[in-house]
Amino acid sequence: MKFNSFYSPFYILVFCVFMLSCTKNKSVPSQQDEATIDTINSFLELSKSDSISTEKKMAYIDKSYQLAKKVNIDSVIFKTMNRKGELLNQYNPDIALPFLKEFEQVATQKKDTLYMGHSFLNLADYYSAKQQDSIAFSYFNKSKIQFEYKKDSSLVVYSLLMMSSILKNKDDYYDMEAVNTEVLSFINQTNRNYNFSCAYNNLGISLKETYDYKKSLGYYKKARQYAEDESTRIIIDNNIASVFILDKEYQKAIILLSKLEQAKSEVVSEKIKSKILNNLGLAYFKVNDSRAVGYFLKALAIREDQNDEYGLIGSYIQLANYYKSKEDNLLAKQYALKAYKNASKMKSIDERLDALQILVNSSSENESRAFSTVHFRLNDSISEVRQRNKNQFANIRYDFSNQKEQNQKLSTQKAETTLLLEKEKNSTLLMYFVILFLLGITALIINFLNNKSKKEKVRVSYDTETRISKKLHDELANDVYHAMTFAETQDLTTKNNKETLLKGLDNIYSRTRNISKENSAIHTGTDFVPSLRDMMSNYSNDEVNIIVNGIDVLQNTILETNKKITVYRILQELLVNMKKHSQCSLVVITFKKMEKNIMIEYADNGIGVQIEQINLKSGLLNVENRINAIGGTLTFDNAIQKGFKVRIEFAV
């Protein structure tokens, strides 16, 4: 608490220095400077003209930049630097980086939030074009934060959409969903329909790739509502058809794609047309219709004519699968080899794996073994790379989000200090009084909490001992008695009696170990997630299958120790309750992170429980008490016809 005794003077000094360091060039331009600024603005407008050559555009921007440096007004210099950075990215990217770095350095030194955002955005576009995705993602995230400070929603949306594109390329669909959900909160009237259409389409993609087809269709339909032209609507309809195919609604896909096939050529590009034809061929293939190969070949012809290298990979794979289904291994292998060659050239890992799988199934024994080895190595390496990428991008977003919070705190502290200086010059005595008062209150609170904590520990210890005693009495006492009686009354020299006794003792040991595990210490460090996963897997057996989804969100989220313990014990209580009462064969536990909340969904297909009976079950009552203790919510779903479902949500 000694820190508080010099809090005010120390922070006044810090903030004064900080405010002085943020002082910008505020010189009032002379009449001559105003004339020069008009000339600069004219050059900047000329550099945007589509009727002049690239060389003239660069010449105008160089002239405006030189004049801006002579005028020496920060805002004018930054304006010309931003435009020059945009042109270099567009026309001369090979020489752009040194200037873009200079722009970043100058804007950062001047602490100009707006142009820091623009400098970051120019660098993000540069690295994105160079396919250096991790660096580009970091700069897009930086620019998003700066534009958010300036309340420039349109550029926040642009930065987030570009981040979404990178996440899509890296197959990080969960973070892609989170980013596009954030996009929706920033969309304003600027490009409103286009941005909504993009964000909802991206959400449709992310949900499709994570197998939530119902939600995916919902987002695609919203994207279609905001589409501003027929061409965009056709693209989204093709996406909807692809979900129909994945969801095995082949007739719906065929009806929709047949309609899209008839679209006018001036509305649909050749590239989109080839996708429609390829999807239509796939839908026919799934229903074993002979028309499939015709559509595959039409799509292939368009892609060959357009030199669509990535699209050709898809055509080759579909044809390889088609001929494999017809047991024509020769043609299947030929198309699979073409797909593998193109996918290797385009560095498309998933398509390489698909092609290799076909080659494994359509080649001779020796070749198949060789292709299988390549497939195994590639699949193993890409899984590791994707996990690293996912962690990297998640860390980037977390680090900058944390930095943003810290900056906001500093800004708030600065404003509060300035207000105090303006209102009162002599508040030292009041401050000391408040500090002494707070010290007294704090001491009382600490004493109260310590006493409460001691009582709580005694109560928890008693409850634990009671629960263990009850388990030992209810679950083991009779079994131990029967085992002793059996040993005393039966002839243990016979094989059958000996095996019966051993099975009984093994069962007693197993149940004793389970009781021990239920009440043992919980790992709350780096081993928390593996320990939690191991605990849940212990309840899975030949009769009950437990599926766990999304547990990695806990690995990437900083949780307090008491919340980790609460999560562990709640899931343990639910699984114990399942084992005793549910009579289910399947349990699904899903972890999600929604903004600043963690949500855990538990569902099983057992006999269920009536809502009015829930409070009668001590295990479920314990679950409710635990979640209330950390300020969370517990929701029981009685709308389902069968089974038991509960949703747990608490703040991170």
C-alpha cells in the first residue's frame, strides 16, 4: 500500500512527460504554405486519375511528397506518404518496403494514430501480396486497432476482412468465425451491403468447414440478402449448393445448380461457371447419375482454356474419383497424378493429400506403398504446421488485444489525472485521508475474507469427507463384506471360486481408485487441459462413447486457478451423474469461446431428467453451486425429446 502515498505526484509527472511527447507540429501555415498545400492536393488528385500512365502518377506523388517536406506540416507529409505507399504497393512492390518502413517509423515517432494505422495497413497489404501471411496478419491487426481508436469503422472492417482471408487460407476456421463476428459490429453505412455480404459469406464458409451445415446455410442466405448484384448472388448460391452436397441433400443441389447453369454469360465469369459445372457434376456423381462425367469434363475444358491452375486441381480430383468408382484405375491414376503435380506447384496441401489417397487406391502394390508413405509424412507435417499457425495467429490477436486494453487504461488514467489537476490544485490532504480510509476498509475486508475463507475451507473439507464416507459406505462396504464372506465360506482351491474372488477384488480396487481420482488434487498449470481430457476419457468405455470438441480454447485462454478447478469439478460431477443415472450411449462435450466468455455444452442421449427433479439430485445441485461461485450461469434444456443437455457459461 506504500505505492498509493506517492501515486498522484508520480503519475502527474509521468503524464506530463507523456503529453509533451505527444505534442505535434501545430504551426499555422502561412499564405505561401497554403498555396503550396493546394498544389500538393492537386498533385494527389492527379495521381488518382485512371487516364494517365503509372510513370506520371509516380511523378505527381514524388512532387507532392517533396513539397510536403518543405511545408513541414505533419498531416500533409503523412497524407502524401500514405498515397505514395499505396502507389508503390500497386505498381512497384519490389522497391516499396524501405519507404513503407520509413512511413511506419515516422508515424510511430509522431504518435499519429490515424497515419500509424495507414502505415500498418500499407505494410499489411505489401506482406499479403508477398504471401508472408503471419507478418501481414500482424500488421492488419495493428492497423485495425489504430483505426478503432480513430473510430474509422470502414478501415477496421477492411483490416478484419483481410485477416479473415488469411485465416481461411490457413484453414483456421474457428478464428475466422470469431473475426467475421467482430466485423458485424463495426459495419456502418460505408459499403454497408458489400461488407455485410462478405462477412456473412465468410461465416458461411467457416461454419461449413467446421461441419455446422445448418448455421452455414443461414449465414449464406443472409449474405445473399445483402448481395448488390446478380453475379454475387450466383456465387453465394453456388456456395449454398456446395453445402447441400456436403449435407447429402443432392436433389436440392441439382435443382439449384441447374438453374445457375442457365445464367447469362455476361453475369457469370468463366471461372464461376466452371465451379457451378463441377459442383453439378459432383451432385450427379453422388446419386450415381451418368451425366456427372459430362459436367466434370465441361468444367475441365473451361479451366484449361482459362489456365485456371487451382481450378484444374479440383477437376482432376473429381475425374480421378469418378473413374476410380468405375474401376478404371488407369484413368483414375492419370488424373490423380495431374492433380498431385498441380497441387504441388500451387503448394495446396489438402489437394495433394486427396490426390495421394486416390493414387494409393489405384496403383500397383509397390507404387501404392510408396504413395502411402508420402501421404503419411505430408499429413503428419501439415497437421503440425497448421497447429503452429493457429497458435501464432491466436497469440497475435491476444497480444494486441491485451496491448489495446493497456493503452485504453493509460488513456483513462491520463484523462483522470488531467481532470484532477484542473479541478483541484491542493488535494493532498484529501488524498491522504482517502488512503487511510481505504487502508482501514481494506484491512477489515481482508480480515473478513480470511475468516470467511477459513470457514469455507472447513465446510468444504467436511463436505468432502462426508461425500467420500458416503461413497465408501454405499459403493464399497457391501462389496467388501461379500468378498470376505465368500473367502470364508467357499473353497478357494477351486479355480472358479478363486476367479470369482479375484474379479470381485479387482472391481473393489477399480472403484476405490475412481473415488481417489474424483477427490485428488487438480493440475491447474500447463497440464490442466491434458489432465481434464484424461479425466473425461476415464468415463468412456465400450458402452459409453464420449466426444470432446473444441477443448483447445482452454489451452489458448488465460483462466484463473479457481475457474480451472470449477470447470474440472463441474464436468466430473456431470459425468458421475451420467454414469449413475443417464443410461446413455453417447456424450458430447463442446467448448467454445464467445468474446470474453467461455461456454461449455454437455449433452447425452440418455433417459433425461425433468426440470422439477433437478434440485433433488445432489450432484446437479453441486454443479449449480460451483458455477454460481464464479459468477457463471447454468442452463438446463428441457426442450429436447430425449437425453440431458446443459449449457455452462462464465466470464474469462
